[in-house]
Amino acid sequence: MVRSDARENRARILAAAREALAADGSTSMNQIAQRAGVGAGTLYRNFPTRESLVLAVYQDEVARIIGTVPDLLTQMPPLEALRHWTTDLVEAMRKKHGLGDALGPGAHQTITEQSYGPVIAAITGLLDAGKKDGSIRVDADPGDFLQLTGALWRAASSPEDRAPHMLALILDGLRAHR
């Protein structure tokens, strides 16, 4: 069992790292510790390497996004829930690519391996809800959807963000034909 102050320290470190690394991928571990209001020893006890910290930031973000699916499905129709969820995922992926300088090739592989299954499960839940209510075509595949949306976080975001328009096209293709 982890003490509450240890959990709070870990949460503060992750929050500080998320902000700092999104702003500047070369932020030092000591700067992150200072920003989190913890000592270097506390930081390194929780995250022995920079890569372990960056991985934890990313895993925390993926878990947060995946955890929104049930609430989205209770608040809005499945197709709209899928739109909101995908927009959030795209933003997280854009940040992940911004963290790329802080990760080696092995860490990129670890991220992919650890997040693929949970992300596919979340997409499956969203698509299944739409198939059930008849708004999403029955042949919609979560793997295909993930492949298509991969282009969204690589799309140009300036001078105009192309991702919302591209997502609208993808979602239109998912609509069930009645």
C-alpha cells in the first residue's frame, strides 16, 4: 500500500513533467523536481530515469483518455462521443510527438505496445455503441479507425488545423446508411 503523500508526490511529479515536457522536451529532471515541489531523491525514487518519467506521463494520459469513454457515452450519442474522444486522443498524440526528443526508439516501441490494446478496446466500445443504436455501420473496424485517425495527429495544425475537417470526413464514412 502506498502512502497518501507518496501518491500525491507522484501525481505532482507527473503533472509538472507533463507541463514542462510539453513546453520544452529538453527540460531537466531537476527542473521537473523543482516545478513539482519535491526533492531530486523523491523524483528519482519514483522515476529512476528520464525515459521512465516520460513513459509514465504518456501512460497516464492514455489512461485518462480511455477512462472518458463511459462518461462520453452517457452524455452524448455514440458518433458524437467518438468525435470528442478522438479529438482528445489527437491532442494527446500531438503532445506525444512533441515528447519524441526525450525518448529513445525502445521507449517509442514500449509506448506503442502498452497503449495499442487499451486504445483499441476504447474505440471498440465507442463503435459498438454506435452499431447498437444504428448510427455507425456494422463493418466499422477499430483497427481501421485507428489507422485512419493516425493521419490526424500528423496533419498540419497551422495556419489552419486540418484535423477537425479530416475527422468529420472519417466520421461521415462511419455513418450507417439507412
